[in-house]
Amino acid sequence: MRLYFVRHGIAEDLASSDFARALTPRGKRRVKTSATVMQALGIQPQRIYSSPRLRARQTADIIAQALGMDVDLAESVNFGFDLADARRLSDDCDADAEIMFVGHNPDMSEIVSELTGVTVSMKKGGLARVDADAAEADAGELVWLIAPKVFDALAESEQTGLIPAPAQKLPDTIAGMHELIHHRWSPVGFDRERPIKRKTLLGILEAARWAASSSNLQPWRFIVARREDEVEFARLLSVLREGNIAWAQHAAVLMVACSRKFRKENVPNRHAGHDLGLAVGQMVLQALSQGIYVHQMGGFFPDKARQLYAIPDDFEPYTCIAFGYRGSELGHLADAQLGRDAAARERQPLDEMVFAGGWAQVADFLD
Ligand SMILES: Cc1cc2nc3c(=O)[nH]c(=O)nc-3n(C[C@H](O)[C@H](O)[C@H](O)COP(=O)(O)O)c2cc1C
């Protein structure tokens, strides 16, 4: 048998009773991360038994949802859970069954120690896997003891690379393109629980900084708001048009992208928009190389942005930009928005945009 023991995630200190203590937002976020990794590790228990206390139940529910299962509430997994309880709950299972128990300390640590003869101390949100013929003292082998930090690191390494686009978003193209370009698209379904780490964000901004620009003027400027800073995030969100707020509110980072319209005083820079677009293009690809998607928006109020951020007259706010990881749970989106992410992408054919010899003359190398 493969037995999984999970200690509930980080819970609030106070509630109307100990029974009602819920997971904190951080606790939920961490358990979600762990659950994603559990799914990637191929954990597939036949049963998930949970203590009825709210923090354990919520932990079990998050895991069960990620694994596509239901939770069985079991009073015996409540405080005082012991080897005899584990034996009773696993008695009628096959020898190769996988069973998960979600409960509390010290019970979880003690039962794993008893089963394996190895003294363990489980962290909140931690998981132990014990392989055993039966739930008997010293009968098991401690195969994994995973702390939440390790789950975080595993999730990070899982999701820092390019995430393949869903089939309907893949370009219908005959030409070979770099895989980053091949897989880029503009989603509305962001993971509202997953922030973008500071270092990753700096990499994205550096990618813009190192873009080419006319006379190396680097006319771009970016006003950035991270979701962690609720006040600034709400401020930037308020600049967007309603249709964009509906989904962009779930992004991890928002930006207003501006460009200086003048080379020097009274000398317009015809390339201001071009250079900003190029810098944003580099950000998009840098972000995607880290598993982060980008959705650009023309739907915002430039005058409001100008006023709110005191943008000088010689700069133009061109677009707003949303960055974030793609979410798997998108219950917060309306059907119309979900439909957008499910729709196929379309483009005009090359011969309508690539000419040779004169305007609208189709280049013969396109055939
Ligand atoms: C300058 C610019 C402005 C855009 N404005 C919006 C917008 O306000 N709202 C929106 O949902 N998408 C907006 N988009 C996203 C486009 O609709 C999207 O890029 C286009 O449909 C092609 O889809 P793809 O990016 O998935 O290939 C904008 C894109 C750009 C580059």
C-alpha cells in the first residue's frame, strides 16, 4: 500500500472555535501549489480521508480538486488519529492501493514515525509517503517527506519554462517559427493566486530596456503595479476600460506603457510608437520564456492615466499591459471571457501583407 499523510496548510490563529479555523490566503495558495505538484508527480489515491476540522477539510478539498477526486470526511482522522485508525480505514483496500490522510500534528508526524521507525516532524502543508504492506508499526518505508518549500521549488521548476499553447491557439502556419513565437497568444484567463516574483519581473523589464530604438533614444517608460500592492494595483486598474477590467483584474502585474514623442524639444520622434512596440515585444517573449503570459490593451483612458500619474506632455501613454501565469481554475471569469480563450486565432495571409516591387504586388517568393 502507498499511504500519503498530509498535514493541513497554514491556518488562521483565531476563529469562533478551533474547529472553524480556516486556511489563510497564503495557506490556500501554498496548498494549491502543492496540489499541482502532487498531480504532476502522478499521485492518484483511491481515497482521501480528511479530518472534519475546517483547515484540514479545506486542504483536502484543494488537493482533491487538483486530483479530480472527492474527499471522505472521517472523524477518526481528527485529533488523536493513530495507527489503529489508519489500519481500519485502509483495511478493505487492495495491497497496491493508494490512500491519503489529511489531518493534524502531532498525529501526522507520530503516525509516520511509528510506521517507518524514522522520527519525522511534518510542516504545515507537508506530505509524507509511506509504502507498507499494512498499516503496522515499523512495517513501512519512508519514501518521501516533502516540505511546502520543496513543493514551491518543484512548482517553480515545473512552470518557469515555456508552456505550450493549447491546440486552438497554435498558429496554422507552414513556416518554421521560434517556439516562443509559435506558442505566444493573449489570454484573459490568468491565475489570480500566483504572483510574479521580483527577479522574474526585473528580467522582463530588462528585456524591454535592451530593445533597439531609433538613435538609441529608448523613448519607452513603464508605470508598473504589482498585485501584491493592492492600492497601486487598484489605481492602475482604474485606468482600464470596463471590458478589460473584467479579466485584467486577475493579472499579476499591470503596466501603462508610454513613449516620448519627441527626439528633443519640438522635434517629433516618428519612431516613438515603433520603439515602444519593439520593447514590449521583447517583454512579451521574455515573459513567455518564464511561463508568463501577456495581454496588451488599447482599451484604457489615456487622459485618466496622464492625470493619475502626472505623465508629462511630451510622453504618450500608448497601451496598458497585463502579465500573469495562466490559471487552471477560471471560475472567476464569465462565459464570454472563457470563450475568448477557447477560440481559434486567425490571421490574414502573408500575401495580403508582404509586397515586392510595389504596393499590393505579391512577392513571388511567397508561392
Ligand atoms: C496595441 C494592442 C491593443 C490591444 N487592445 C486590447 C484590448 O483593449 N482588449 C483586449 O482584450 N485585447 C487587446 N489586444 C489584444 C489583441 O486583441 C490580440 O493581440 C489579437 O486579437 C491577436 O490575438 P493573439 O495576441 O492571441 O494572437 C490588444 C493588442 C495590442 C497589440
